[in-house]
Amino acid sequence: MEIKIVLMTAVASILALLFAVFTAKKVLKFDEGTDTMKKISQFVRRGANAYLNRQYRIVIIFFAVIFVVLGIMAFMKLLTPYVPFAFLTGGFFSGLSGFIGMKIATASNARTANACREGLNKGLRVAFSAGSVMGFTVVGLGLLDITIWLFLLKFVFKLPDSEVTGAMLTFGMGASSMALFARVGGGIFTKAADVGADLVGKVEAGIPEDDPRNPAVIADNVGDNVGDVAGMGADLYESYVGSIISSCALGVSAYKSFGAMALPLCIAALGVLCSVIGTFFVRTKEDAGQKQLLGALSKGTNFSAVLIGIISFPLVYFILGKENYTLYFPILAGLISGVLIGRSTEYYTSDSYKPTQKLAASSETGSATIIINGLSVGMLSTLIPIIIVSVCVLVSYFVSGGAGNPAMGLYGIALAAVGMLSTLGITLATDAYGPVADNAGGIAQMAELEEVVRERTDALDSLGNTTAATGKGFAIGSAALTALALMASYIDKVKILDGGLEKISNLSINNPTVLIGLFIGACLPFVFAALTMSSVGRAAQSVVIEVRRQFKEIKGLMDGTAEADYAKCVDLCTRSSLHEMVLPTIVAVIVPVVVGLVLGCSGVVGMLAGATATGFLMAVFMSNSGGAWDNAKKYIESGHFGGKGSDGHKAAVVGDTVGDPFKDTSGPSINILIKLLSMVSIVFAALVVKFSIF
């Protein structure tokens, strides 16, 4: 049975990748439109490629340093010799998934705009198909990476299951490291460009969004791709593989059988098939409003979730036996929790509902009130997700037998994370579709297409803001469950090391090292958010200065008789973001090691608990506040509360500008932070056990 499971996972990974190739070819057959549209798309494509090439050169240096460090630890017998190489493959596949997604997104923006000239449904299909390439590339490469290592470690090197999963956890560290670079760097780029373009273009100069006279407009469109596509792809890749590997590790610990390791793999493999089927249900009517458009995407995701929910029961029954049928319920709890978190995020961020509509109304009294109310919406929106995740954890733990055997309960929590991410292929497609639609709107504006085209792209873009916020809520919820599973994996890892059991024997809150670790961990998301927010602020200041300079010095720019120097802004954003992304990532890697060496393993557990609790809340708060501000602006631009150009609209632009780094830089990066902290802690556990002070 063991080799059959591995082959099944391999087949699923190949199916996902083939579907991505098929969909990409289908998208590329669509016409890019006029010569002007092709030219603008080429500008964006060239800028995105240049950014990623320079980013990867910096990332390679980081990975080379960590590879040497892990190699030294392997030489000291603190790690198995496979760990440094697993670290490299995790980073490589994480970066590759984002790169492929970015390539298809930049090739689809003009095609989506041109499709909107023919109809709303066609535009939706092109943008969603481009997003599907991203989604299925992520799950395909994730399962492929897992399959390769599982086959090598178990069937070639013939390691016991516990060592197999221990080594595989390491490529999660590589994936998380790459994801953090991609999210932080891409997030800084896109928001520096966006903030610079909005503050000078819309607020100071009074020109429309995506106006070709704005020097930062191309950089803004490039940023959508390097941040919201490449960064998001790397982010969700590490969430996906992290949830599967941690559940495999906990399954081996709890049940001492390959079946417990095989179950998450089978769920993920069949989730690919369910996601493929769900994509064919996404279509809409030509006169669709926001609720109808959202319903079109929900059809696909809901159908996929229901299908995997039905299939999972016989999987549990036949793989683990009828005596363990209750393990089906954590999977179901994870699926339901993912859907409910998405609905909660949708309620607080979509302009179809009262919170965002009331937020838009508050713009009539100025920038201060819309910012105050936006912060309030984001803070309040944390309540429902925390209740959902808490109920999911309780149900998963106790129905899995956690009351009698805590290891089984922790395995149940890990299965809930796998269940939540089982249909990631289509869920990520609905998220990645957003930046494509946003770029399409920009191209429609710059190419001076018919007004109806811009109306259609605006409708798709507004929907994309909601699905992006929903996707971020989904990613954050899964991150919380995965972080809990990884924390349990860390404790298991320490216990089997020589001297480790003594180091982690007291995890009581009365233990001062645990308490201090808890405070440090709780503080980390705030420090991390501060670093990334200030990075956006500094980068945006340089863009604002450059845009003002061009408006002042390039004669005829405001009249439309001269062309802006787009390349200058793209280069400025690239240099700023690559410089600013280094410190937050280094902090995330170094802090767990330092805390471990000073406070010991119990201090690390406290740090992981504190970071998971506050990180989850901070990420939800920041993502939802930003999403609500963005859609409040869109709601006003659709003709409410004075419409475009009104004082309320100017206030909403300021709110949206504040929210940009909230939702696209700091918020989504925090969910990577809480998992990377766990991954680093697991990899360096042996070092901490041997050399820690306490």
C-alpha cells in the first residue's frame, strides 16, 4: 500500500501541473488587443521580470549562507545530512510557484481587458483561468516536492517513518523563508508604488487612477504582480506543504503507522481532482452585480469543498480502519472553518454589506473618521475568525481522542489544517484572479478603451479586492492551525533528542522561561508589522518625491503631450523594496535561535504560543481593515456619497492609502512569520538542546 500512496500523490501532482499547462495555453490563445494595450502589458511584464531577477539574486545569497550553517550542523551530527538539501528544494519550489504565477498573470492582464470589450463573463473567465494557473501550479509543485522526498527517504535511503517526516519538515523552512522574502519584498514594492501613485496622482494632481500621465502607474501595475501574485503564490505554497508535512509527522508520532502519514497525502491528492472539477462551475451573467459575481466564484469553491468533504470519509475508513472513523470530523471541521472564515471576511470587506458601506459613509466627514472607522472594522472582524478557529481546534482535538491520548488530538488539529487547504487549487485561483483584473482595469484606462470596458474591469477588480481579502483570511486561518501543529511537532522533536525531555519537562505558565518566551512571541508580530510598515513608508516617500519631480520638470506631462519616465519609478521601487525586505526576514530567522539559546526549549514553546496568538489576530485585523478601506473607496467611485472627485472620495483615497500596506504587506506576511518561527525552531532544536543556558 505504501508505494501505491506515493504513486497516487505523484499522479495528483502531475494532474495539477498538466491542468495548469492546459489552462495557461487556453489563456494565451486570447487576443491581447490593440498595439497600445500590448505595449503597456509589455512594460509591466518587463518590470516584473527585472524585479524578480534581482530579488532572486539576493535570496540565493541568503540560502547559500543557511545551507552552509545547516551543513555544519549536519557535520556535527545535530541534523541528518539530507536536511540542507531539503531546505534548498523547499525554497526553490516555493519561488518557482510564484514565478510561474507571475509570468501567466503579466501575460493575462491585456487579454482580460480585451475580453471585457466583448463581455463581463468572458473577462471573468480569462482572469479566473489565469488565477487557476497559479493555484494548480502551487498544489502541483507542493505535492511533487513532497512525493520526491518521501520516495527518496523512505524507499531509497530506507529511513524509518519518524526520520522521514523529521527531514521533510526542513524543506518547510526553505519554503517559508522564500515566502517571507517574496511577500515582504513584493508587498513593499507594490504598496510603495500604489501609495506614491495615489498621493501625488489622485490627491495632489487630481487625475484619475491608472492615468498614463502618472509616472508611478506602471510601477503600481508591476507591484500587483510581484506582490499579490508571486508573493502570494510562495506564501500559499509554504502553507500547503507545511500543513501536510506537520500532519504526517504528528500522525507517525500518534499512531506509529504509515497509514496516519498517508491520510493527509491522500486528502491533498483528491483535493486536486475536486478543485479541477470546481473550476468548470465559475461563470456569470453579463449584467451581474457584485453579489452575483461573488456567487459565481463561490459556486466553484463550495462545490469543491462539498466534494472533498464527501470523499474524505471513505478515505479515513479504509486507510485507518473503522475504529478511527472519528478522524473524519477534524477534516470536515477544517473545511467548514475555511468556508466560514471566508464568509466572515467577505462580510467585513465587501461593499455589498453594511460594514464597508458605513465605512464609505464616514468619508463624508473627512479622512480622520474613515481611518478611525476602518481600524474599528478591522479590530471587530477578528472576533468571528478566532471563535471559528477555537471551535475547530476543540472539535478536532477531542473527537480525535485527545482526552485519552494528546498526540492523537494534536494529529486531529493538523488534519483540520489539511482539510482547510485541501481545495487550495481553486481557492487560490479566486485569490490570484484579483491582481489580473486590477491590471486589466489599469490597461483599459491607459489605453483609453470604451467606458463600458472600464466599468466591467472595475466590477471584476472590486470583486478581486473581496476575494483577495477572503483568500488572506483563509490563509491566516490555516496558518494558525498549521502553527499549532508545528508547535506540537517541535515538542515531539525535542523529546526524542538526547537530553531534550528534561529541557522541555515544564511547560507551565508558572515557569519564568515560558512566560518570558510568551511575552517575546506576543511582541514579535507587532515588531514585524512595524518594520514592514515603516519600510513601505520609506519606499513610498522616495516614490512621492520622484513623481512630484516628474510632474514639475517634464514639460507637457500634465497636458498629455509628453510621456512619463515609468522606468525610473519601477527601478526606484525595486531598489527600495529589495533593500527593505532583508531586515524583517533576518529577524524572523534569528530570533527563535537566540531565544532558544538563552531561554531553552521551554522558552521557545512560549515564544511560539505568543506569536501564534497575537500574529493571528494582527493578521486578520490588518488584512480586513485594508480590504474594507479599499472597497469603501470603490463603493464611492461607483457613484455613492458624491462619487469620484468629491471630498468624500479624497478622504477614502487617504483611507485606502493607509490600508494598502495593512492588507498587502504587513498583514499577509505575519501568517508566514508564525510558521517560519516554528520551522526554524524545529530545524535548530538539536542546537538549542545542546547549548542552551536553561
